[in-house]
Amino acid sequence: MSREPPAISGEEMTRLIRGSIPMSDAFHWEVRDVWRGGCLVAARFDDKHGRAGGTVSGPMLFTLADTAMYVSVLSVLGVELLAVTADTTIHFLRKPSPAGIVAEANVLRRGKRLIVVSVAMMREDDGELVAHATGSYAIP
């Protein structure tokens, strides 16, 4: 199955996000692949992303999920910096050992006012599913 090209490139999305959300550099993320309605975004693990018990912190996983949702939204809308998170629910499925995490986000529905997105987060080294998030972005 072929994927349609995104409204803007992954490089342009990275520049937009890093330029308009300065705190996005607090964790090491990169757009690995993007298509219209979806993307792969990866975050490299750093000790500051860990927590007691030798695992990846929830805030790091949440930030990765939200970043992947935003990239998937931009893949549909193009340059739209005023699209904002309306809600997010995250389910932590298993305790990931400290490792990089890859998030695959897919737009489930684009409405007039909201875009609904699903995100699966997997350990980079073995592909084990560690968390799942759903959320919506408000379209200005």
C-alpha cells in the first residue's frame, strides 16, 4: 500500500516545532518518517528521561506521544502552528527498560474542528509495545 506524501516535509515540521516550542529540545527526538496522516517519531533515551526502578519516565513518553500527534496533524494540515492539543489519554502497558522509544502516530479522523490521533509507542531495540495514547488536536 502506497502512502501519500505529507502536506509538508519532516524536515520542515522539525524546524517549525523546534522554532515555535523551545522546550521541545528537552528530549532528543527526531522525525524518522512521515506520510499524509501519520508518522514515526523516535526519542533517544538519556538518564534525565529515567525514573526510579530503571524505567523510562511517564512525562517522557507523554511528550513523545504529543510530539508524534502534532507531527501527524501537520502532515495533514501543513503549516498550522495554532493547532493545539485538545485532549490526550495514555495507557502505560508495560515497564520499559531504559531504551529509545519509537512512536507511530496515525490520524483516525479529521473533522471540521478536531483531528483524532492514535499513537503506539515501542521500545526501539526490540519493538515491544510499551504505551498507547489517543488524543485530539483542535483546528483553529
